[in-house]
Amino acid sequence: MLDQILAPDLESLLEEKKEDDIRAFLRELHPADIADILMGLEPRAALDALKIIGQEGAAKVFRKLPEPFQVDIAEFLDAVDLTALARSLAPDDRVRLLKALPVERSEALLSLMDKKEGDDMRKMARFTEGTAGSLMTTEYLAMSRDATAGSCLGRIRLGGGAAGSILSVFALGDEGLLEGSASLAALIRANPDEKLSKIMDPKPLSIAALNDRKEVFSLFFRYDLLSLPVVDAEGALLGLITHDDMVGALERERTADMERFMAISGAHDNTPYLHTTIWQNFRNRIGWLIIFAFIGLLSGTILQSFGQTLASFLLLAFYMPMLANTGGISGSQSAAIIVRAIILKEILPKDVFRVFWKEMKTALLLGLTLGFLAFARVMLTSAAFQIPGAITIMDIGLAISIALAVQVIVSTILGAVLPIMAAYFGANPAHSGSPALMTIADITGFFIYFGVARLILRL
Amino acid sequence: MLDQILAPDLESLLEEKKEDDIRAFLRELHPADIADILMGLEPRAALDALKIIGQEGAAKVFRKLPEPFQVDIAEFLDAVDLTALARSLAPDDRVRLLKALPVERSEALLSLMDKKEGDDMRKMARFTEGTAGSLMTTEYLAMSRDATAGSCLGRIRLGGGAAGSILSVFALGDEGLLEGSASLAALIRANPDEKLSKIMDPKPLSIAALNDRKEVFSLFFRYDLLSLPVVDAEGALLGLITHDDMVGALERERTADMERFMAISGAHDNTPYLHTTIWQNFRNRIGWLIIFAFIGLLSGTILQSFGQTLASFLLLAFYMPMLANTGGISGSQSAAIIVRAIILKEILPKDVFRVFWKEMKTALLLGLTLGFLAFARVMLTSAAFQIPGAITIMDIGLAISIALAVQVIVSTILGAVLPIMAAYFGANPAHSGSPALMTIADITGFFIYFGVARLILRL
């Protein structure tokens, strides 16, 4: 934890106002590392450090800070300094800050920008979180399709496109329509007099600004992209999604999926944890909790319907948690294996019967092994237990071990089949995962357990 | 599902041997899309389609096919044709195919390569799965640090570096040591006579070939990289990990994490699902299943220690599943929220008490709401149930609802605190996730439930 070690050092340097030492200390570090160190400081001290770093470097560090911390730092800046800071950021980072700021501050910021800058920011800020447009930057290099390779390179030489990070040049037709893109390597290789329209890839992938950002991720992954142009409904170029902005948004999306998976509803995006209210927190969780409580009541009702059996053989109750655990886990195991194989394309829809057959055989082996172990355990440890009527401990052992084997087999196969079915119908197989399976395993478990017990104990 | 619609079309074109139509049909598609369509065909037909596409295009499609399908296709090729196919692939894709092939085929392939090619492949194949070296390609452009910008651009013009996809030029010092890297944009902007050593970023990030590939992912994400050079122990340049190869490996890693999370042990990498044996399948799962069965037995033993209470108040048993569900889910909910906030850096280590306090308040609200609902439910539906002795249904209702409230509060706080502790000690917070919490919730649940019941029912 580099950042936890270095933050106190930096803090004492700041207190002693040793600016040169601070500069020397931070010069060796990557902006991402500096951001981590600053996050260990109070916002006021972090701002002092940023000022010492100097404008260009500070912008690179500032963009790596989480938005709530950016807002905390901004509180120590007056409107003029805040505007200067915002100006030093790349357009997309600037809009991100604008959206995170309280309304009165963001309006003060906009009023101090010149008209074109302010309009650009308002235009970008209008794309709501979750759209492709909200991920784009307006820093890119676009030339007329009739421009020559030489003139494109000349523009790059003059600093066109984002500083240092330009990867390709876009070719525009009439009315700003995106007609192609050319990599820097292609421009270097081309004859300087050749027209962009001859060099460019004439069918560049692009995305409409209002499309869901999930489509951005799948385009990046599927086609191994480094950047993706964003267009309006007519096909005019609006901006560019770079690889690093895609990755940042992906992390937000993946973790939101995790929350959804764990039964949390509501907005997953806008408010950082420490800024949500208790009431929001409560509201996002209570719904699913009540639903799961209700499912638990259902299981309880099933259990109640076997009340007579349970009352006669209390011993059965003590093995219930074992049945529930092994059922839930064996289903989750096969689900995880199958979901992985689907994602990695090791299994195709046509393989469904091979998968079923293979899981069936594995399930049989697992079920028999666990059943045998459970039988041994009952015989060894529960022999002294009082059992009513003509029933022997051997009967009970058989009932428990057969129920366990059936439970493991049923759960394993359910765990394998549900994700394949989900994938077949175009759903995300990962969502047929753990909580759903645990619940299904619970309910089928009671039926299997008491069903087998009644059968074997002849009730 | 474009691929499922188009595969039959392609199949009939192949049967009728309409080569021109096939070419026209496939020309409009991206290699990734063609690969998806081919996967719906028999390997033999897929090979026919690849042959019609022509060598360069076929290589781009072939690399997008999953390895087992590559091997299936290779079975229809003799050694000479297989070698030709392998030669058309990029070095890293070639090694991936080599590793996937059966030993006798891969040896035949190597024996037909010329000595240098074969040695290169053997060298790359030696890096085992999971190392940074196994992800690299040897297609990159490296120049002496004394080369000029103009000569670098000249080499690119002559086709140096990977065809089309080159992003930067590496600067080598004595003995091939990596000393810097320069982006194409920097080369274009530089004076043609300037030396690479003046243009380059002198401290490029790199990774040692034997390091774990997990470090590759964290470097890419943390520093927004587009590619990462791989060096040997002395710092000499060995190869390059490109962004798309990183993403492919990441998908394998993420899904392997999912398997580990769901309690599957063993090798997660090398063998595709349909190629594993039943015995391997069994062995990877049985261990954790037995462990979870054992934990279930522990819960059962705890239950057994409350056997007298349970026998007197069978009604308590029927509410057990509800307690278990709500406990498990409320813990998972707060864990998911906190893990997400940690990953997105919304929470820093210094915030631990604020988080605890906030979750405590949310937990109280959740617990009281659910407790109230449970009380109402007991009073409304279980009034007719027979209760022994001087105990009223009101007592039972109170016992169940208080136990539920306590259970939800304890699980919520555990769910929040465990990931923060994991993160504090440098572990992956995501691993303190669902199954662990469900199990802890199970065991604490029994103690809370019967403890509260005994207290209130004065047993």
C-alpha cells in the first residue's frame, strides 16, 4: 500500500511548505499514484499539493481522483480558480466535474467560461449517465475526406487531436458525416499527396450518442477497439470514446451488476456511497428483503406441511442445514462452470445435450459420494438417538443419505441447465446465478427431504 | 443472434459451392462476426469457408475462434496445410494454437517451420499459462535509442511492427535493454533528425515475463495503457502485450474468479469444459461440497442443542427458513454495496467508522421494518396453532420478530465490515462475498433465533 506509506511523508512536507522537495517527491510518480496518495490527505492539503505540481500535471492527477473528492477539493476554490482548474481538464473530465458539483457552483463555473466552451459543456452534460454520449470526449482530430495524408500529419505536428494520445484521424464528408478513419500508421505509410478518402477504413464502427453504454462495452470487446467514434442520429461525428474512459465506465457497470445480482434495486450510478441518504439506502434494499422473507415463509409453509413427520423424527431437523448447504453449493458450482464455459465459448447452443449428459454423470458421482458419507455419519453418531416405533436408525440413515444424493443431483443439473436456457433465450447467463439457485435449492430441498423420508420411513 | 440466423444461409451456399456468393456474403462482415457464424457450422464446413476467404482474411477470423474449435478444424488439415495456416497467424495466436494442438500434431508443425520460427515459438510456448510472458506477441517495432525520428518513420513505412496496428516504437540500449518508448504521434511531431532517446518517454512501464498476469491487468487499468512491453529479468525487451490480448486473458481470469468464488478448486485454465473428464469434474467440486456439508452438520448440531426448545415449539421451526433467507440476503446486500464503493474508491480506509455508523442506521430501519412485518404475520396466521403452557401467541410473535430484527442487523453490519477489513489487509474485498456470508448468517442465525426465543419464552 504505497499510498498509505507515502501520504504522511507528503503531509509533513506540505506543513513545512517545502515546495521544491514536494516537487522532487512527486516528479518520480505516475499521476495515478499521486492521486492515490492525495486521497489519504485532507482535501485542503490535497489542493495545496496540486497547486505545487503545476497546472498541466495537476490536471492529470485531478482526473484520477474520485468525483466526491474532486468536489471536496473544489470547495476550497473560488469561482475563478475553479474555472481555471476546469479549463485545464480534458473536455470529458471537465463535464464529469461539472456534473458532480452542486448546482450553484456549476452555474458559476459555466458563467465564467466563454460562450463556445460553455455551450460545448452544456451539450455534453445533456447526455445522461448510461448513454454512450456521456462517455465521450470532444478532443479528437477530424479532417475533410479530401485532405491529403501530408496535411493530416501536418495538423498532428501542430498539436491537433488530444495531446500525445492521438491514435487515428477521422474523415468527414458533407455536414460533418463520419465517413472513415485512418490510423496514424496508415497515414505514415501513405504517399503524402494521397487523399484521406483513399487511405481511410471506409466503414469505421461508430455508436449513436443516445445508445446504452453497454453497447459501447460490447463493441470494444468484440472488435478489439482502441477508441470508438460517437455520432448523432444523422451520422455526424460528435465525439470519441477512448479506451481509458471505456474502462472507467466498465468498472462502474460491472459493480452495478454485482449489486443487482445481490438483490439491490434503485439507482446504481449517480450517488457515491457516503452521499446517499439512509432513506435511499433503506428503500433500495427493503423490497428484495421482503421478497426473500416471503420466499422463506413459503419454505416454512412447506416445512409445516411435513410437521407431523418432523414432530415424530426431530432427528430429521438436525440434518436440514446440511441438505440446504450442499444443495445450494452444488447448484452454484455447476452454474459457475457452465456460465464460464458459455462466456469463453467452450460450449455452443448445439452442445446442450452433451452438457446435460456430462453434468448428469458428475452429479451421480457427487451425489453417491456425499450420500455414502452422510449414511456413515448418521450410523456413527446418531445411534443413541431415540426413535419412535418400528423404525431403525438404519432406516433414518438411508432416508437422509438418499435425500442428500437426490438433492445434490437435482441441484447440479438445475445449476447447469438454467444458464444454458438463459443464454439460449439471449439473456445474460450470469444472472441465473447464486441467490436464485440457493432459493430454488431450498424449496426443492424440503420436498425432496421429506418426500424421501416419508417414502423410506413408510409414513 | 445474427450468427444463428446466418449460419444456415452460409451452410447452403457452401453445399452448393457458390464461392463468389460466399465471398460477397462474408466481405461485408467483421472477422469477429464471421467467426461467430462459422462456430454454428461443422468444423469441416468452417474450414471450407476459411479457404474461400483467403489466407490473410482467414487468419483474422481463425484467431477469433475458440481453441477447441481451432483444433477441430486443424484435424482436417495435413501437416503442410496446418503449417501454412499457422504461419499466417500472428506470433501469439500461433503459439496459442500450438499449445492447444495434440502433441504429435504440434511437433509435426514445429518440424515444418524453419529453425528461427520454430525456436521463437518454442521460446514463447515455454511461458506457462498465467504468466505475463504467455500473453505477449513478438510483433513489435524496436529501434536503437540512437535512431532518428525519421528513420523510425521510415521503418514503419516499410511495414515494421505489426501490420496496421502499431502504436509506438521501443527504444533499445545495449544488449537489447528497454530504455524507452515513443508514441507515433510523438514521432510525427519530432524533428526528423532528432534521436529516439530525446523523443522517448524514458521510464516506460514494463513487466517481467514470469510475473503473474494479474499484474498485467492491474497495470493496464491503473495506468490506462494501450500496450505493455514484456522484459526478461535483466530488462531486455522480449515482447509486447497488446490491449486486445489483455482483454481476452482478462475474460478467462474473471470467469476463473467466479468459479473460485463458487467453491470450485483445481485448474481453471487449461482444459475447455467439453474436454475435461468426469473424474476431473468430480475432483474439483467434491472437496468444497464436503466442507459445506460439514458446516451444515455444525449448524445442525447447534440446532440439536436447542432440541428441547424446538420440540416444545415446533412453530419456531417453520420460521427458520425466513430467518436464514433474510439474514443471508441482507448481509450480501450490504457487502455488495460496500465492495462496490471500495472498488470505485467512494470509500477510503479512513471512512471505516462513517460506514459502520451509516450501515448501523440502515440496518436498524431494515430490522425494525421486517420485525414488524413478521410480528403481524405471526399474529394473523398462526393464532390457531397449539402452544403449550402459559405462553401466548403474542410471546411467540415477539420472539420471532425480535430474532429477525437482530439477525438482519447483525448480518447487515457483518456484510459491511468484512469487505472493509479484507481491503484494509490488502485482500480482494470481493472474496468476502456471498457464500461466506450466507454460511456465517446461517450459524449466527440459529444462535440468535433460539437465544432470543429462550429469553422471551423464559425457557
